[in-house]
Amino acid sequence: MNQKKKILIFLLIFVAVGSIVAVTLFCTSSDDAAGRIEKGLRAESVKVSQVDVGEDIVSVSYVQHISFKQSELYAVWTYIMATVAKNTTAQKVVIMCNFEDGEVMQVEAQIKDAELFIRGEITDEEFLGRITVKPLTKGPVL
């Protein structure tokens, strides 16, 4: 076998192995992060229906019982944000809060704001002012 064929075969093997390693690292890590987030939330009785982990954004969809106190709802959202922060390097979290009566609310927050709130560096009023809450249906009164 001449030298050029050996180099070509080596390069093909190198590219194939590199592709397998890259897919394993990048796909598995986001799948693992989604699994860790889901497991952590389910451990606290959050009824998670879907977790999607992207490079900068994590989306969490869950079912919320319709009889709730406003403070409990905020506590669940904060816990979701803390769990995402603990398990990813994402910058933003999008929460789809699906109420049992069919209403849906979307909550968006920057992870850094959730971390500041959790550490007590900003007040709950400041934190709530930094998150975005959008009723996607008529929405419950908060």
C-alpha cells in the first residue's frame, strides 16, 4: 500500500472516530442534562412533561394544579430555574406552565437573575420584575 493510501485511510478513520466522539459528547451531554433536570424536578413533585436543553436556552414544560397560591407558583418557577442553573450552562430558561384546566403561561428568565435571587442578592420584587410572564391562553389571575 502506498503512502498516500495509508494517509487517506488514517484520515478517514480519524474523521469517523472524531464524529462519533463529538456526537457522543454533545448529544449525550444535553440528553444527560435534560434527564438530570427532569429527575430533580420530579423528586420535588413537579409534574414535568418535557425538558429541552439547548446551548443557551433550556425549556421546561410542566403541569400545574389549578388550586394554588400565587407564592407557591413562584416557588415552583424558582425551583425549576435553580435546577436548570445547577445542571446546565444555559443563559435562559423558558417555562411552559400548563394548568390542569387547559390554561398555559410562559415564563422566561435569565439564569443569572435566578441565581442572584436564590443567593439573596436581589429581592423577590426585583426578581419578579426581571422575569417575563405571558399568558398564552386567557390565563389565570395572578
